[in-house]
Amino acid sequence: MTRSRAEQAVDARDAFAKPWLASCDDAIGLEAIGRREVQLAIWRRSLPSHLTQWLNALKRAELPDLSVVLSTSASPALVASFMVSTPGGPMRDLLAEDACALVRSYAALTGCAFVTVRLESVSDDSCSRFHRDASKVRLFTTYRGKGTEFVAPENSSAAIREQRSYRGAIERLAAHEVAVWKGTGAEEGDALVHRSPPMQRADSVRLVLCVDAPVDERGWIL
């Protein structure tokens, strides 16, 4: 979806006020993560409404649950074949196509020939502590449910120290937006402090996609 000039102007003002944050309207703009001062680049996109409605209607047991190492040239058909719990058909194929497109975007940013792809449902608070990733650069999107939460650099130390007691400003990605952020393995710049949103009983189960560089058996980034 193309946003209005006014919305783009707001992004421009935000980028000026927050040099650590880059916002864009297409996948190419995610290249901003390569700038030293940028911790987080966000592609402000939306998904087709019919795909969103289908995802929201899936039962918990029907949501995809996969973690695989793939070539960045992997086909949507291959990715769809791993979604064994999800009903087959045009919508599953469309989800697989989107995931493959994001893998290609990550490859363009990092030069990786292989990536780790996780497409998982989240229904608990297992990742709700503020933290920095150990990766170099990670791509993330939320297909269903609440988006990832993050804090500005000046609040990073307080968020990690205080965790659930932290009362400072918290920002959140919108569903379907694509984020690329730096981890502690980045060669330059600081890592983003973020967390999965704490889950309430009434919250919808989240469906998240994470694309990262693969690691070896020792946990070292390849």
C-alpha cells in the first residue's frame, strides 16, 4: 500500500529526530541498516486483506511452525512444503511467497547464501525480556498479533536493567511491517534493545517470521 505524502513527511521528521531509526516504503529502503548510526530500519508495509483475514482465522494448531536453514534462492513451493500443519491452498502459497521475498531481501542486505528461517506461533511470554540479539543483522515481521516492542538507545540500559519494572517509553512495530535490526555481532553501530510484547489472556496468538544468518554447532554465526 502506497502511503500519502503527509505520512511520508512524518517518517522524514521521525528519521531526523531519531537518527538511529530509518523508515521506508519499500524493501530497498531497508539498506539504511548499513549506516553506522542506524539500529533499526522499518519497511512500513501492509499485507493483502484476504491474506490477513485467512491468517487471523487459522486455529492455533493450524499455524505454521518451522525452523529451517534454506538457500536464499529457495522456492515458495519448498517453503510451503514445510508448513505441514497449515491448510494447503492459495493462501498458504501466498504466505510462502511473501516469506521467500523477505529471505531475498535479507540476502540482498547481507550477502548470505543460506539463512535460518523461523516461522513460529507465539502464545506465551518466553521472549518478553528486553534484550539484544547476538546476531549481526536480523529481519523480522509479525504476520498475526502484536508486533515487537523496542526502546530508544537512551533507554536501553534502563530497559535491560529494570525489565518488567521499566516504565519508560516503549515503541512497537505494527503487524506486517518488516524490521531489520542490528545485534551485538554487528561490525559497527549499536544493537537494538527489544522484546516480544507481554501476552495477555485475551491476546491473539502471534505468528512471527525471523530471518537470520545460520550458526554452526558451536553457536557461532557463519
